[in-house]
Amino acid sequence: MICYVRPAPGLDTYSCHTHRLVTMPSIVKELPPIPAERALKVIGGRWKAVILYYLFEGPKRLSELKRLAPLASQKVLVQQLREMEEHGIVHREVFAQVPPRVEYSATKLGHSLQPIIAALCEWGRRHAAELNAIDQLEPHPRLGNVERPKAAGALSRSSPRAQAPRPR
């Protein structure tokens, strides 16, 4: 069976000897030309930084990553791993054995993101501390401008449960 590709804007069209056309979305995504925007596009995603953080420790199987990020669905983890593989920061290795085994690891380019991810983690810690300090100084709705004590484990103002209850 001989197949060839006919270019179409945004789609690859494959045609085989059966004269049936199959149209599929292009896998390769275009990246922005602005360097900062490009970097954010590559590492931006709900779980990409978390995945990279754990891959810096060494190769991991999908089940290990799922255990380390239990709130992420397997579908989203696979999707984000594939995007990072496409951008050259994650390597996917399939072992020829039964049952098949797949391991993910950070590439050399991926490891170059380690200081950036560490800096983002540190910034996130400082930002959370700043917001907690602001929360403690905000006026209490009933007490006015009196500094209110912050209970241990209290919710931050960004949490939906921290908002005042709705009247019924």
C-alpha cells in the first residue's frame, strides 16, 4: 500500500491506493516567536512543572507519575507528557517486553529547565507568604480595621470556601 501526503492548511491529508482521503490534525504545534512567550507555551500547563519536577529525580513510569500527582487524570498526564516530548524536553522510552513498559525521562534540554522550575517554586512560596500576610492585615467584615488572628490551617482569601456564605 503506497500512501502520500497532500498538504492542506493546518491539516495533513493522507491518500492511499483505495482513493480514500483521510484528514488528520497536524501534531506539530507552532510556537510563538517571542522567547518568553515560547518558554511559557512549552512549560505552561497545569501539570507540566510538576511532571518535570519529578522527572528531574530520574526516569518514571506513568503509574509513578500518577501516584506522585494524584489529582491529575491519566489522560491529562499523557497529553502533557506527549506535548513535552514533542518540544524535546521529555524522552519516552518503550521497552520491548511483555507487557510493554514505558519510561519517561527529562532530556538534556529538559534538565536545562531545572533552575527555572526551582525559581518558580521559590517565587510561589514567597507569593503565598505575601498573600497570607495581606490576609492577616485585611479588615474583618464585622470588626472593622482590627487585625484578625489567622487560625492554623485557615483558608486563604483565594479559596472559594473562604468567601462569606450566601444568604438563603
